[in-house]
Amino acid sequence: MTVHGDVFAKGRFTADQWTFAADGEALPNGAVFVSKARWLAERAALDGRNALGLVLEPSDRLDDLADDLGRFAAIAVRFPRFADGRGYSLARLLRERYGYKGELRAIGDILLDQVAHFFRVGFDTLAIDHEPTRARLLAGAHLCQPVFYQPAVEPATSPVPGRPWLRVPYQDAWCGA
């Protein structure tokens, strides 16, 4: 995984306060992400730690974590390839079924045309490896979509006239509205 030391949120890149600890590696001080496997194996030792985050792989299930989700200040969902959409489903499940309120982060191979979708399904921050996407975002690329099919986590606004299944997204300051 490429590490840039920043994340994209609310229309800009900001310094990343989190580090990622590999399984078996000593945990650094401060906010740290651990894998699901490490959490399950070392739950008792990790439970008292402040600023603990969890990394989920696209194939991870959430049912065995349901009682623990409130323990994590942040959850990162890995996107190893831009074409792997399973992380979108994890985000929706975390927000809608499990009521997760902490930071939700997408990490990995994120392309520019996916950025608005990530925020629509509930992600707060993006750790982007794809250099052309990073360059376009740094140059101020426009991210908003004029209409969409599902309201997702954004408040549903009025339907598009003549197309009741479409919605006009709410506009937020970083979206250019």
C-alpha cells in the first residue's frame, strides 16, 4: 500500500493522523489501525487503547464484529483494485445496518470518477493511491454529480421532475454549490 501521509476529505487533502500497524508489529503511540485478524486475536490487549482503528478487507464479514464496532474511532476499508466494489457494500452496512458513527475511510486504488460515490455511501475520508486521481484532486477537479439514483447517506431531496427515481443531491460547501 502506498502511504502519502494525507487523506482527502471535504474537498481537500489534510495530514493523516493515523498510522497502520502490520500484524505482529509493535503498536506505535497515537492513533493506529489494526487488521480484523489482529483485533480478533488480541482483543483483550487492544481493548483499553484509545484512538484504535480497524482495517477491513473487501471479503471481511461484519457479523462477528457487530458488538465491537462502537469501540473503533475509525474504520478503514481497503480497495485493492478500483473495480472491486465490495467495500461500498461494507460502508453501507456499517452506516445503515450497524449504525457506525465514527470515521469511515476508503484506502487504496480510488479513481476520480469514484470519489463522489465513496462519499455518498458513507465514507468520510479517502486515502488515495492512484497518482492521476491525486493530481486531479489537487488541481481542483469537480466531483459533484447532478443527479443520482439512491439517496444513500445524503439527505434525499426532491425528485427530478418526470423521473421520480432520481434525486438531486444536497449541496455541500466543498462540492462547489
